[in-house]
Amino acid sequence: MHLLPHSLLLVALWLHGHRPDQVAPDQTVEQRFAPPAGFQREPADGSSFEAYLRRLPLKAPGSPVLLHNGQPKWRQDAHAGVIHMSVGRRDLQQCADAIIRLRAEFLFGAGRESEIAFPFTNGFLAEWSRWRSGDRIVVKGNQCRWVQAAVPDGSHAQLQRYLETVFAYAGTISLERQLQPASGAIRIGDVFIHGGSPGHAVIVVDAARDQAGHRRFMIAQGFMPAQEIHVLRNPLSETGSLWFEEKSSGELLTPEWTFHWTERRRWK
């Protein structure tokens, strides 16, 4: 199924529980945040994951980042915007889970549900195609198996239940294994990830370049405890800019984690 840009936005808003008329026209990542002076946004096909991320709806300017329990996150100076997407009521959707959520929501809305599959940390592959057919995952110790336990249900509400199970048993280690090392110019959808306990992951949600080929990009994250996904500010910017500079080596300093540039990954 091929979606026009406007249609993709409508699907995204529906998935997040909002009618289109409830979101102001400037309440998306690309419409609220202009590229740096002298830069133009990288082109993106309207039905792509890149376009989906760029058109994520935002909560009102100045909104705090909320935890899964409704309380504000202890730190409110690191973000430039909050993605208008539920975080759930359990401490499940953390950093890698937020990236998994974005990928799954995109694939679901784009009619590419057969691609929704994420490995657990132990290597077990949790496939949405099996879950929606009525299979459920039984976990015993470090072993997992499928059992037929429910009626077929491919609704978005059921997708959320599937994702909660994925969040419980996946993390930065499994997501890092699922992604492939990224090379070349940075792309929207690239993930900086450090697998471990603790580990962390952020995702590129927009990118721009100037005529000389220099690139800038924006990143978003979830974190722990489970909290709303938010667009980060660049802690090295004296003006509070949210655009980061592309590098070929060295480190990427974010407000709450420092990545090596070699820790950049990409969806296959």
C-alpha cells in the first residue's frame, strides 16, 4: 500500500489517538523546527520511514516530558519537543523500546505488517504475524515458545499488547544485534545505540545539508524509567539549538549519554 504524504500523516495521527482536526498545522517535527540557516532538509519519499519520523506529531510547545505514571521527568531542560504518543502505564517503553515502537507504528500504518518482528535479548524472534493470528509467547526461564491461546486479532490495540511483551524482553542488546552498522552520510531513521546494562539508544528524526555537503540532524529518545519520546537539544549549542553536526569519527554528546560515532546503526 502506497500512502501520499498527507495520508501518512493522517495514519500517524490515528495511531496516536488523535483526529487530524485536533492537531495544529505546525505540530509536527518538520513544521515546528526549521533547518539551520543555509541548510535544506534532506529529501524523503512520502511513504518512507524517514517521512514518518519527520511528520511525528508534537505536543504543545513547552510541554514537559512525562513518565509512565504521569509524573514529570526529573530533568526538563534536555528536550525541545515532546512526541504526541502514549508511553503506556507501565515501566516498559524505555530507550530501545521507544525506537521499536516508532518502527512498528510506521510498518503497521504503511501496510507492511509482515515486517514487524523484533528479537528478544535471548534471540527469540517475536513476530507480529504470529501474534495477530492468535499465538502467544510463553516465557519460562530463558526459554520462549509460541502457543495458540487467543482468537486472531490484528487491531492496533492488539499491536500495543504485542509491543508491551516485546518491551519486556527486548532492549538495547537485542536491538543493536537486529540493526546493521551504518556507513556513509547520516540518514533519518539511523540509530545511535550502545547495547548493555545500562545501555542507551537515540534515533535520528530529521536531517538537513548545505550546498557544501555539511549535514545536521535531530535526534529523539525515550529513557528510563519509561517516559514520553522527546526531541533532544544539542548540549554543545550555546543557543539551545536541537541540530547536531554530522561527524565521521569521535563522539556524539547528547544531554544524557555520550555515543561513539561508530555506534551508528540502520534498519535493514
